[in-house]
Amino acid sequence: MADKTSQLFLNGATLRSTTTGLILSKGTLVIDHKNEIWNQDDKNGIASALSEAIVFGDGVHNLGIEILPGGNVELMSGILEYRNSD
């Protein structure tokens, strides 16, 4: 996500990341309906260290998170870390 105007809209979606991890900083994550987050790969298994996590924010830039009525996120496997500075 390039800057604070970027948006990722999860609308009944599945977000998958391998154990190389994923950092979402800047912009806004909009959540509607039931969504799943998977942090794994078939070869190496489930993420087990913070360096492999899916991360919201990076300690400097904050990821805005907007959960719409009826929005839901379920972590199915791995690690989800919140690093927003506020």
C-alpha cells in the first residue's frame, strides 16, 4: 500500500500469506462480512515466529482499520501482530 490514501477492502475474502510474512502499513483496511486470514504455506507449515507474521502497522506508519457493521475477521492459522503506534 503506497500511501495513506490506499485501501484494501476485504468483503467476504480470504487473505493468505506465506511464512515470509506480510506487513500492511499506511492506508486503510476495510472489513465487511466474514473474512479469513491464513499465515502459512504448504511446505513449511504454520508461521511460528514474529518475523513470519502478518502485521498491521510498522511502528512508524499506522494502518487504519475500519470494520463495517457485520464485518468479521478470523485468524485461521499463524500469527497476526498489531504494530500501530497509537
